[in-house]
Amino acid sequence: MKLQHIFIGATLVLVACSTKIAQQKEAAQNIDMQGQWYIENIVFNDSNYVCPGEEVSGSRQYITFDRDGYFIQTNCNTFSGSYSISGDTLTLGDGAMTEMACDNMATEEAMRKLIMRAANIDTENDSIMRLNFIDTGAYIILRKATEKK
């Protein structure tokens, strides 16, 4: 009888864990990352952050995701490559990067520090996305572009 209770208990735990994993995968699959996202803030900690719109006014700095990969446009340079999503974790892969010298390279320097690190994705109303970089505590706030091209 005890063995039967242990088996039932183990089965319930397994079902609960499987359900949670399935819900996490479903949530990640429902994240609509496709399109252009403006880079609002790159935050390393309370006193170390970059606000691209304040660094270079009038410059649109953004990340675009499509089926083939990602493309990042800063005020001066670009980054591009592949990406993958597993659960709610985004990993940006190796790719190409331009290296032009610019008057203000704060966004480029911040992106270089974070670009190859895995990030958990949080979204709000399909218009705000936060990339939480797992091993650093840093994060990037992105706002979905709504303008028609």
C-alpha cells in the first residue's frame, strides 16, 4: 500500500512539473518578437545605464527581429546575426558588426557588453519587451515600433 502511495505521489509531481514546463513553452511561443523595437534603456545597475534617445537625440536606435535573425541599428553602427528562443530565454548568436568611430558610442559599447549573453524575456501588452540578462542583472527595455514604413 505504501508503494502505491509513493507511486501516486511521484506521478502527481511529474504531471505538475510537465504542466508547468508546457505552460512556459506556450508562453514563450506566444511572445511576438517579430518587427522593430526601439531601444529605450540599457541598464547595468541603478547608477550605470544608457538611454539611447538622450545620448543622440533624433536618432532611432532599434532592434529588428524576423524569421532569419536580428538586426540592431544604433546611432552609428549595426549588429546582426541569428537568434534562438528556448522557453522564455533569448540568445543572440554571433554575427556581423560594423565598427565605425562615432562622436557618441555609448549605445554601441553597452550593446557589445550584453549582445552575446542569454536573456529572459518579459513582455507587457505586446508593446514593451524587457530582456533580462541572466548572469549580469542587466536589462534592456524595448518599445515596439508602431509607425508605418
